[in-house]
Amino acid sequence: MKRPLVTVIVNTFNDASLVVTAIESALSQSWRNLEVLVYNNASADNTSYLVRKISDPRVELIDAKNHTNLSTARNLALESARGEFVCFLDSDDTWHPEKVETQVRAMRQSNLDFCCSNFRFSDEGEVRPPTFVGQHLNRILHSIPFEICYPAALSTIMFKRSVLEGKPFDQSTHITGDYRLVTTLARQGDWKIIPKALVTITRRPSGQSATKVQMMVTELADYSMLLRLDGKTSSSAYVALRALEIGLHRGGRTFRRSRLFCQLSRDLRLLAWLPRYFIHRLRHSRLLTR
């Protein structure tokens, strides 16, 4: 089989202590035909120095002159991509050595628009079991609206580059740009999940601040409104309910006192979708590692 070029994009900002490990996990792939584009989003640490010390010619450093939000940085990095397939690797995550090869084969065999893999979380150095368990994983996940289950982190996904034309990440978003992109692709294209855990996702001890949670919920609420205006009623409702659930679970008292909480909780149009939302969430939760 001809080995197509795969572009790996590593977006990083002030993450010098971890980014080299992420890059090394990309360079250690069994699939050797790679280009690794490291987009340094105007870091104030020694990220550039450490990346330049990597001698592998497949690594290209892109030093941004000005800091931008994450979605804009991803779009800017994409402009330099030459591969038939594109993967994103967050600077604090790592890949299994066969991640790229496994996904390329799946993409080509089924002519997929994107392919994600199972993954593990790493909490302060302790690596957890694979996130998803059980048989018939693809069949079950395909029966749950992607807006609800979103069974991926961006580091787990391989895209066909042709589906990433223009500026695929909505530059008005900072946190949820990948969610918007992937849920849109899932509604109109072909995808699958590989049951094997091929990625380790690092969870920071500090978790998500109240400000980040508020930003996430606000971006999801905006996305829900856009879907509603576009006539995608069910998708709009599921995104709004997901925003409400995240806000209540992670935002706590701060979110419950916010205007956005009042707006979402009083939207009577969501009530009709609430039973189906919880049924789907229950089915999704049964796939997760306890």
C-alpha cells in the first residue's frame, strides 16, 4: 500500500515542559511518512528553543508573531499542511506508536471523512483504563446523536484533509471549535471509532476554571442558536441541553447565578427533547469505564 503523507499539527502555548514528549510520540509512529508542524502560539517560555533542538527533519516549527485564540491558531497551522490526512496532537497528550498507521488503514478501507480512537486519561501520572468499553462500540455510538456523545478528544482524530477546506475551526470560539467542526462533519459524513486506546489525554490537576466553564457553556449556547436558525432543531436542542448539563456539573453556584443559566433553564422548547436527551446520555454512560 502506498504510504500517503500524514500531517501532524501540534498547537502549543507556554507548554515547554510537555510539548517535546508529545512531539516525540508523533515521531515514534510506525507510520514514518509524517510531517510534524509545531505551531507555537507566541509562547513566553522556551518552547521554540526546545523544538529547534529536535534534529528530525520531519519537524517544522511555526513561530507565531502574535497570540491568537486556539481555533485561529489551528486554522493558521492548517495552511501549511501538505498531507492527505491530518491529525492534531495537543501539546500535553501522547500517542500509541501505532496510532497513525491504524487510522490510515481504517480511513482508506472505509473511505471515511474522519476516524477517532478510544483513549485513556492520565491524572498526575496515573494512566487510567480505556475510556470506552463494551462490544458493538461503533454501532451504539452511531445510534447516539454526536452532539450528545462526542466520543473523541481532538488528539484522537484523523481527518481527510479535503474535509478541512478554508477555515474549518470557527474562529469566534476558543474552547469548542473542535466540537463544532466534528459534530458538523458527523452529521454529513462517514466516521468510525477504533476501540483500541491509541491516545493518552493528560488531565491537569487544576482542572477547568469557572471562567473556562462559563466560556465553554457560552460557546455551546451560541452554537445551539446557530443550529436553530439553520433549521437543525434536534441538534440545537441537544447542544443546548449539553451546555446546561456542563454548566450545572462543572460551573456550580457561579453558573446557577448566571444570566445564561436563566436563559437556558427557561427555554420551554428544550422540554420536548429532555427525555430523549437523558435516554441517549444513559446509553452513552454505559459505554464509559467506571
